[in-house]
Amino acid sequence: MSARPPERDAAERVYALLLRAYPAAFRERFGAEMRQLFRDRRRDAAERGEGAARFWLGLAADAVRSLPAQHLADLRERRHAAPALTPVHRFQDRAMIFRKLAGAVLVLIALFHIGIDVAHPHSSMGGLAILLTALMLAAGAVLLVYPRRAA
């Protein structure tokens, strides 16, 4: 009988979605460590009494700093491995990076709105705001998860 991985709560599933914004090679190398760091930071934030909005804002700031740098490093590494990329492949690489960054931004904005709503329950979001936040979260998830087409 195989051991099943532990159940992940919604926050861990959202973080796993955000990890999709990083290049595949980076995720393969550091994904498990990043998920463990997320759990540790989340536990520490809860022990300090830090609110959800502040916690996710800190994660968003880290992502804004590290995502472009990791994609540029990945792009340089792939160009070094295959320097004769066609213009189509270069365009596809740039489009994939833009798609992932746009998806990450949409997910982070939606999380920020949710965090603000949770942090300030007396001023809850209206129906339209909830709908727009859900659409941002869904659109960001699609941009992050949708596979790259083979050329």
C-alpha cells in the first residue's frame, strides 16, 4: 500500500498554483523546498499573529522580485544550450514568460483582494467585487496552468 501525500489546504493549493509561474527547471530543483518554506513562513506568521493579507503581500513581493530574474536566467540557459533559436521560438519563449507573469499578477491581485476582505470583515466585498476577484483568480490560474504548445 503506497503512502498518500498529506492533504493540502486551500492556501497551499494556491501557493502551488503560484509556483507554476516559475520556470519548470527551477520548480523541479527548488519546488519542494519552496513549499516547505511556505509552510514554515505561514506557521511563523500565524504564531506572530500576522494577518493573511500581510502574509500574502510578503509572498507577492518575493514573487515580484524573483519571477522575472528566474525567467531571465532560464532564458539565458536555454539560449546557451541552443543558440540557434528561430524567431518563432524566441517569440514563443517571450510569450510564455509574459503569460506566466500575467497569470501570477492576476492571482496575486485576487489574493490581495481576498486578504483585505478577510482582514477587514466590517467592509466586505460586494457581489460585483467578488465576481471580479473570482474571474481574476480563474484567469490567472488558466494562464499559469495552460500548457505551452509544441512548435
